[in-house]
Amino acid sequence: PDTLRGAGALINLPIGSALTPQDIEQWPSISGGQFSVVTGANAMKWQTVEPNAPGVYDWTDADQLVAFAKQNGQLVRGHTLLWHNQLPNWLVNGFDAGTISKNQLWGLLEKHIFTELGRYRGKIWQWDVANEFFTDASPSGIDPTNWWITALGESVIPQAFRWAHEADPHALLFYNDYNITGEDGTNAKFTAVSTWVQQQRDKGVPIHGVGTQAHLDTQYGFDPQRFQSDLESYGKLGLRIAITEADVRTNVNNATDQVPTDSLAQFAQPFEYSAMLQAAISVPEVISFTVWGWTDYDSWVPSTFSGEGYACIYDVNQQPKQAYYSLLKDL
Ligand code: XIL
């Protein structure tokens, strides 16, 4: 096969990408042809779907994503229901100013989950229910300064999973986070997250899997063996695993053409992509491998990490890079 999705199909591993509306409109043959599972880069976040006022919804981008997936025979990963970022201003400001009470905030969250999951019931394969609650500290734990935790306490996370399961009983529900498979060169967060997920499941909380974002940086000394053994450890807990946001960033000369400062990055990057995919293939509990955007043109990296870029498998002109071929050859 000469596509990632075609090659992935032969070994039963859906290969995915996050998509922006522009990826869908401007490059449908790559967005539809190379991938068999898609995630909205922003389309399903709370700020996107209910931006201006409670109860006033905008499903434009989410509907577009789901329709595109259907048209192209793709699965969908829903992303994300409970996160401290990209929340509507009316929600955060309202609660912080005291015009939304704690009880009302619980009610708004419940309504958010039931409305969004209800709209797409049966059409979403996996949901990232909760995103990025653990600290990077060692030892790690749930971040006490997280907006949701200060607002409602730690029980907000299991409650979100319970509501999501009730709203769409067939969707696989994930806890999603970064640096939980050693991407930063430590295992602090892996230990904290795996312990917590196991405790929650022992209490009957419907968490079906762990999503490892897998945002790599060529400066951090990625350890493929640790990545694989962490995946195996999650698998041994009876969890499904999804690689949810893979990319490999490096220092670049400028954000426009994103040429690596150190030319060795051109070798490190395909190696690291390939190592992640090989680990994913070798661990049977891994059910999907998703990159966080396929083109450097609209990657989240340059605007988030100053001076970095070149993170994706296609360049700024939508031409496949060595990283693309390194994935294709592994499948
Ligand atoms: C990013 C999007 O790609 C950007 O377009 C947006 O401006 C910020 O969010 N971890 C996540 C994703 O879970 O939701 C983030 O997506 C990238 C980091």
C-alpha cells in the first residue's frame, strides 16, 4: 500500500491525524486518503462548540469533521470534554467572578457532556474525556492548581467519565495526557497516571484507556525502550492505549519555512517517529496511532514553543518528509 491508512489496515492499526477545517477543505485527498481515524484539532473543544453564551452552540467545525470522516470511511476520536484550556470565557469568567455557582458549574459540565456526546452518539470511536490533569513534578499527581480541580475538586474527573459513559455507552473513554510515556526523559508522570487510573477502575469508574499524546522534542533524548515498556505496563493493567498526538519538534530558523537549525534533526525525527510506531505495533493493547496534524503548515508547535517547529510528517508545502516514509515502511 502507498498510504498510511492502507498499510495500517494490513496490520489492523488505524493511523490517524488531527485535522483543522483548512486540512479538510484544502487538502481532502491527504486528510481523507492517508488516515483512517481523525481528531478535531479544535473542533470539539468546549470553547469551539459553545463560544459566546450558555446554550448557544456552534457545531460547524465538529459537524464538518464528522461528515468528512463518514464520507471517507474514517473513525473519529472525540477531543476533549474536560480540560483547563480552551474553555469558553463566559464559563471561566462567570465562575471566577461568582456569577456561576459551584452547583451551576456541575450542571453546566453535565449538560456539556450530554449535549456533545448525544449529538454524535454512535459516531465517535474514542473520547478523550479528561485531558492533562497531572503535574510534571516528581512525584507527579493531579495538579491542585488546575482550574477544574480548584473549582470542583478531584471528583470532577471520575464524574465526567460516568456521565460520558451514560451519554454514549459504546464509546471508548480515555484519560489523555503528555509525558506519560517518558517523553521528557523521566517516568514520574507515568507512575502517577497508571496508579490513579487503576484506582479509579477499581472503584468502577468507566475509564477504558489511556491516551499518550507523545509530543516529542529532539532535544530531550527520547528513549524508545522506555516508551515501549510504559505502553506494555498500561496494557498489563487491562487498559487500551492510543497514541493520540504524536509529533517530533526541533529548533528551526524561522516559523515560516521551518528548516531545522541542526541538520541532524532531519535524521533524529524520522528515527523517533519510527521508534514510536514500532513500539505501538509491538504492544497489542495499542489500538490507534495518531499524529497531531500532518503538515508543518498548520502545526500547533511554532505558536506554542518559540523557535521550534518542523514537527510533522509533511512539510509546510504539504510534501511528505522522511518522517512520513519512515512510518510507511514500518507498517
Ligand atoms: C492545540 C491545537 O492544535 C491548537 O490549534 C490550539 O491553538 C491549541 O491546542 N495538547 C492537546 C491538544 O491536548 O488539544 C492541543 O491542541 C495540543 C496539546
